Amino acid sequence: MTYAFTQDVPIDSTFYQRIVAGLGDEPPKGLITHIAVERPEGGLRYIDVWESEEECDRFAEERLHPVVHGLLSEIFGDQLPAEPERIPLSVIHVWGS
């Protein structure tokens, strides 16, 4: 079942580019699209569409969190902040290549 969410994260585009570099060029299995946009009030908003929530969670645990936690530990040490809430979106239709 298609899974989509939005998530607001308190980082800037420079920090985001460090995450992207750490993840490498290989797109995660099950990802349909990932969009990161700047929010007028600061931070970024992610909009993700996945083939399933399980594939999204697997990517987060196996690839994303190790990269993000490593970068965040440079700032926060062992006291990492909580992950921002994912807000699920009701998918009506996905159209793309």
C-alpha cells in the first residue's frame, strides 16, 4: 500500500546536503519520490511517497538514521533530539515516471 508523509525538520539546506552526501547516490528501494523544500519560517519540509511504510521504515533504520545521528552527534553529543513527527498523507493518486 502506498505510503506518503510530510515532515518538518529544523535544519538548513547546508546540513541537508551533508545528509544527502552521506546517503550516496543509490536511491532507496521502494522510494517513489522525496522532495525537500524550504519553509518560509525556517527549516525544511520533506514530502515523501513510498511503495510501503515498511520500506520507508527500513530505509530510515538501515541508512538514514546512521547518517543523521552521526551528523547530529557532532552538535548534540549523546543527547540527540527526538525525530520530528511524520504526518501521514492520504494518497489519492501517484503519477510519474
